[in-house]
Amino acid sequence: MLIELTGLDVANASLLDEASAGAECILLAHNSHRGKRSKFFISKNLFPVTREVMKSRAKFLNIELVEGDEHTFDFEKDGK
């Protein structure tokens, strides 16, 4: 899952819980783009605790999270 989210060839998933791993994914993706990308999509279907941890971490890093349904979200239009 981390490889799919980040687009990296390899990824480490050694974190202990899903919520921390989700927040770490955002940080990894943000850093892999050298801070040039600060808007990220997260699924509304994630567990509520996972979404809240991701939001908390993103807030202090000035990263915007866009929530939606991954099956109907228009990434071309709304993902800019």
C-alpha cells in the first residue's frame, strides 16, 4: 500500500498502527516531492481515527488534505 500511495519503488511499513502509518505516508509523499506538493487526497472511507491522525499531522506541516470517495472523485478537475 505504501508503494502505491507514494509511487516509490520501495517503502517501509514498520509502523505499529494504521493511523501513524497513514500520517507517515503523507509526510513521505510530501518530502519525496521536496515540499512542492502540499495538497493530498485521502479517502473518506478510511477509519475515522486514521483520518483524524492524518489531519492532525498535516495541519502542523501546512499540508492540505482533500477528502472524498476515491471511486467518484474527479482527480483531473478537483485534484489541482
